[in-house]
Amino acid sequence: MEKRVYNFSAGPSMLPLEVLERAQRELVCYPSCGMSVMEMSHRSKMFENILEQAKADLKELMHIPENYKILFLQGGGSTQFAMVPLNLMNKSNKADYVVTGQWAKKAAEEAKRYGTVNIAASSADTTFDRIPALDKSKFTPDADYFYITLNNTIYGTRWTELPDVGNVPLVGDMSSSILSQEIDITKFGLLYAGAQKNLGPAGVTVVIIRDDLLGNEMDFTPTMLKYSVHADNNSLYNTPPTYGIYFVGLVFDWVKRQGGVAAIQKRNEKKAGILYDFLDASSLFHGTVVKKDRSLMNAPFILPTEELNAKFIKEAEAQGFVNLKGHRTVGGMRASMYNAMPVEGVEKLVAFMEQFEKENG
Ligand SMILES: *Cc1c(COP(=O)(O)O)cnc(C)c1O
């Protein structure tokens, strides 16, 4: 096999080698089936078992209660920006959004097409370097939902404490942090995540929705964009992304074998700690996020000049640390350390950064 690199991409991103190898073994013939998962009817017993196992494993991993449905949909995280208002903005036709970065902003803008969006807080004025302080007097008391992005992939912040929104359903975009740390699902009415950061290949989106939020779509909601249609049909209304569902199922199984989400969280805290401790001690590298809101998944950092940023990215790549270039709107560097990134990958990156500092400091 060719040598694998340490892939620090923000997404699509690194997947566990064990999972890739298992998928490779099962690619041509899924055990006892004589065919690939890609070739199976989505209505077959074989595929039904794969789907049910994936649901059961996610339910166990995230401690999802009985009154929630797990859906496997298409259209990526971005389709949820429309599905959330189309399905939930149905009583007062108002919703609160906290704008913590580009993904939250895009979600709020999409929702404006369907109702009244109140920006309850924003950290745009400090280039999204933090989660903004909340002022309850800015909340809409009769909002149909309150929307947050749990981990801000581009800017490297995360909510460490959930907002207290009373009886208003809390909606969370967890695309870049699902299964990275323990979360109290009962605090949410709806959580969703595109697969390509922590779960598997792009093409499947996991939605976890509380039963009472189903079935109140706006009249003109396209059938394919109704959560209730997918819930009533167990994600089999039409052909779902079968291979993607199989693959996220393998990742759920892998997370279980790592000791579950609590064990993964410990490992993620260790990895992030190694990098942030180095950044805090460095006189050359500089983290861009306020400490209390630092993400466990995405760590943006900069060097004093554009020349040094470019030099670092180039030399890192030559050493097998790839995709460290920051988002085009932020510049500098960003190291994404999703669940599949081993501790050793971060240790080696930091050793390289130390060396770079000695040579360029
Ligand atoms: C990547 C990402 C998205 C967009 O996902 P797509 O599948 O590309 O539509 C949305 N929200 C967050 C937090 C993300 O990290």
C-alpha cells in the first residue's frame, strides 16, 4: 500500500484506517451476500439489517431516547439550512439564530426566505473568534426554534455550554463535531450532521429529530424535504444513499470499539490540548480563537507573516502533514483533528512546528 499522510483537512477528512480496510474487504462481496452493498436493493433484507444496525448503534452512542427519530438523508448540511425552516417555522413563523460563522450565517439567510429571522447574537464584529455572549432580552419568546452551530469548522470555535432557551426547540448543526464529545440530546429538538467530517464519505446527512416536531411542514414544502415523509418511511421513501449509510454504520461500530463517545472525547481533548499548549507557549505561532471557546476539532493558527505561513504549509506538506491551509476567508493555517486523527498525528505535527519555530523564530 502507498504511504498514508496525516490529513488535517476540514472536510472531507481523514477516516479510520481500520474502517477503510474493512470497507475494502467487503467492497466486492458483503459477507454472505455475494454482492457489494452498492449493488443491493434498498428494499432488501440485507440492506434493512445494515440500516437498522446503524440506527441502533448511533442511538446507543448518543443515548438517543425513544421519542426521537434518526433519519439518513441526502443534500449535505446545506440542504438542512432550508429543511429546518420549511419543517419547523410553522407556528409564529419566527426563529432565532446565533451567527457564529459562515455556516450559521448561511443557515440564517436561507431561513429568511421562509419567515422572520432574528439574529439573537453574533460574533461577526470580532471575526467569529468566539461564541458571543447571549442576552435573553434579544430572544424571541414565541420563536418556533432557536438555532446554533455547535462547532464552527472555519473559525475553530465551539459551544461549551448550551444556551438556555426554555421551551423553544433548540436546533443544532453538528456537522463538524458529531460523536466528538458527549452531548445531552434531550436539550435539542433537532440535531443534524453531514457525514464528511466525522462520520464517513460525503453524501449522507444524519438528522435526529424529536417526534413532536414532525408533520407541521409549510404547505409548499417539497415531498423530499419533509422530515415526516422520511420518518414515516424509515429513510426509505426513495433510494437513500445506501453505501454512505453502510459506511457511517462502520464508523459507528468503530466508535463503539474505541470505548464510545466518552473515550473519543478524552482522546480529542488530549489531541487538542497538545496543539493548544504548544500554541500558547510559542512565540512564533499564534492561535486565533479566545481560549474558552476553542474547538476540539478545528484549530486555526497563524504565523507573523504571509511568507512564513506559505513556507510552513509547503514544508509541512513535504513532511506528510497535508491540508493545513486555513479557510480562504481566514488565511493562515487550520489543523482539523477529527475523531479519526490519531494522537500520534498531532504529536508529530507539533514536533514539526517546534522545529519550524527553531529554524524561523
Ligand atoms: C461542512 C459544514 C456544513 C456544510 O456541509 P455540506 O455537506 O457541504 O453542505 C455545514 N455546517 C457545518 C458546521 C459544516 O462544517
